[in-house]
Amino acid sequence: MQMFARILRLISLAMLFGGSTATVFAAITLISAAKAQGVPVSEAAATNAPVFIEFSKVALAFAISLVVAEAIEIKGDLKSLEKGTRWRMARYFSSIVCAISTFIFALAIVPQMEDVRVLMKTDPSAKQQFQKLHEASRLIFTGTIVFALASLVLPVISTKRISD
């Protein structure tokens, strides 16, 4: 069961880091291209919102699987947790923050963005509301990316190296 949890954890983190990074890269590229054609940034961001909306569903599934994987690993690792190695605790902390930021993004921010995006064509105040949500999503999404990467890298840093 521990091996399954480790594999599930790695796949989840890889998708949360890689998928989030790829989504951001695609959005930046598309918004830059739209700006070059004279499209306002808020309009370009609203046009690209479906990419984030759909990815949020994928990210949510992988955040849940990350929590499950870490719970299985923690349960199997209770004895060594008493010693409290800081690297392992930092990894668990990074995974938890990654999952929480993904939950906030997928369950709190994206549904509101989806609702406001529909209103943007008829309600002028919706553009400001969308922009606020967009800025919040950037911060939260950055948390997902940074903490997923940290959780992936920390186990490598913490392993003792054998010198020749």
C-alpha cells in the first residue's frame, strides 16, 4: 500500500505542478497574442478562462488524490514521525498547502469566475469583479505550483548522499 501511495503522490504532484505550469504558460501566450492584436487584457483573460475552468476540475481530482496518498504514507510512517524529521514535515506541509491552494482555486475562485464571466457582456461592474478574481487566482495558482514543486523536490534534498 505504501508503494501505491508513493506512486499516487508523485503522479498527483507531477500533474499539479506540470499541468498548472503548462496552463499558465498557455494562458500567458494566448493573452500576449491577443494583446498584440489590440484585444484588452481583461477580455483576453475572460476568453481564456475556460482553460482554467476545465483544468480546475482535473487539478481538484489530483489534489484529492494527493491528500489520500499523503494520508496513506503518514499512516504507514507514524513511528518515524515521532522523531519529527524536518525535511519530511516540510514535505507534508508543502503537500497540504498545495492541496489547500488547489481546493481554494477549484472550489472557491473558479466557480465565481465562471459566473462573472457570463455577466461580463451585459454588466460593466462584472469586468472589475472578474479582474479581482483573476488576480486572486494568480496568487492561489502560484501557491499550487510552488508548493507542488517543493513537495516533489524536498525528498530528494533530504536524502543523504553517498560520496565516492
